[in-house]
Amino acid sequence: MFRSVLLVAVCASVSVAVLAQDKAQYQPFMRAAQADLGALRMAVMAKNTKAAQEAGGKLAVTFNNVLAFWQQRNVADAIIFATTARDEARAIADTSDPDVQATDMMKLQEQCGNCHMAHRAGTPPNFEIK
């Protein structure tokens, strides 16, 4: 009986430690994505295609990290969200057409929203991965 209780306690502790590690690993990606998306949004609104290309390139790198995070955890829908967001960011970086950049940015933001709905819990600034 004692061993069973001890085993459950150890498993619970490991689970809490893994979740804390996930959050610490994931937060820098989300903070970078938020900053890069803000820069992208401003550039697209101003029709500054060069700045949008730069922000899109940075965002593609960030979403590559996000993709790797979810691939390690084998979370199918998050992998699709991150892949699509990365690809849209790359498309923005690869075009100088402001209308295409605006359309791709909306598609990218949709992926962010879908992933947040599925995998983010809590309230600002205390979001958690679910």
C-alpha cells in the first residue's frame, strides 16, 4: 500500500516538473512569436512590404521552433497549426505583394487562434499549456 502511494506521489511530482519544464521551454517561443507578429501586423497595415518580409522571415524561424516543440510531444493538431503558420510566414517573407502578405497574415493568425483555443489555458499573464 505504501509503495503504491509513494509511486503515485512520485508520478505526480514528475508530471508537475515536466509541465513546468514545458512552460519554461515554450514561453520564449510564444514571446518571440507575439513580438514578431506585432511587427508583421504593423508592416502589413502600412504596406511596408520589405519590413513585412523581414518580420515574416523571423516568424518562420520562431514557428519552426514551435513545430519542433509539438513534434516532440506528438500532438497532431498542434503540429498542423505550427506547420501552417510557419509556411504562411515563409510565404509572407517570399513575396513583395502587399495584398498577398495581408491574406497570408490572416491565415497565419487563424492558426495562432486555433492552437491557442486547443492548447492554451489560463489568463494573462499566467497562461498554461493544456
